[in-house]
Amino acid sequence: KAGVTQTPRYLIKTRGQQVTLSCSPISGHRSVSWYQQTPGQGLQFLFEYFSETQRNKGNFPGRFSGRQFSNSRSEMNVSTLELGDSALYLCASSLERGVTDTQYFGPGTRLTVL
Amino acid sequence: GENVEQHPSTLSVQEGDSAVIKCTYSDSASNYFPWYKQELGKGPQLIIDIRSNVGEKKDQRIAVTLNKTAKHFSLHITETQPEDSAVYFCAASSSGGYQKVTFGTGTKLQVIP
């Protein structure tokens, strides 16, 4: 069974731009969670989607948004990029229970904001 | 909100020795405690997890213990091997109305051959 895939793997943007990241979960998994990983703040939970609905949300500003499609694939969008948004963005999928379930992480998208 | 503290931040052990990483959490509603291993350039990989109704869980060389009263849980790796070298993260999450997960700050484990 294929693992979680994320595209693109690397991305360079400039301040003020917006970016969309994509995540394809493991086949059969219905929950997709997104995380931001930085050296300073560590791993932080952004939000979780289940059945095309945002089910849980971390403490990030509204510039961070996401959506999930009927095939469980998910996208994350960051608008008006700031230098501090440079990070590794990880998505993780699980069968149904999200952050209280066994989660499988993708390799991440490395975003650099210049 | 939840606060998870993880110690130590770095740990060096000789191959074959044991390694112990400890985490404490603050929210008594937390009921799921996974441990992840992250190698360079990869996403975290779940290595073991424990739920609040269990005090200890073991999987070959890896074990996790949970003390709900003291709000701390620990990862134990026995007979360490060079391939165990990585960054390890603990996490605490709750399944109450609004699910949240909080990660520890990570422990860089180096196993010296």
C-alpha cells in the first residue's frame, strides 16, 4: 500500500504571495491532518479534515486554510506569506480518528519564504 | 492549553546500551500518547503509542510507560543500534469535543558504534 504523498517537496516563494500544498493520504484513510515544523516552534498542529469537513483546528491565523476532497486528498493554502512561514509542512493520514489515532506522516513540503 | 515537556534534548549512548526519554504533560484530559522517530529528510514515523487506560506497552526493543497520576510517560529503547539514531518526539492528544495534539520538543539520540 502506498504511503502518504505530498507535493511539491520543495517550494520557494516571496513575501506576500500565496501557496497551495497537496497531500494524498493512504488509500482508505479518511482523516488528514496538517502540521508545521520549524526549529524554533517544533511540531505544531494546524488542522484536521475528515469527510471534507474541518474537524479540528490548532492555533494558527486565518491565513492558513485547507480543504479536503471527496477522495480524501487534501490541500493546504497559506495566503499573504510571511518570512516566519518558512517551515516543513507535514501532512498525516489516519483511518478515522485523527490525532487520537495512528497517524502516518508524509515526507513533507519544505517551504522557503524570501 | 496542553504543555508537553520532553527531556533530554540530546542523548548519546553506546551501542547496546539502553536509552530513556521522558515527557510530562499538563492536561489531564489527554488520553493518547504516541512516540515518533524522525530521520533526516523524512516525516515522523510512529514507533509506539499508549492510551490512558494502559500503564505499559512493549514492542520488541521499544517500550513506553505511562503514569497518569504524575502526568508523565517515557520511552525506553533497549539494546540500541546505530540505526536507532534519529530525533524522537513524544505527543499528547485528547479525544474530547475538540481534539488537539501537542508535541514535545524532540530528543536527538545518537548511538555510538
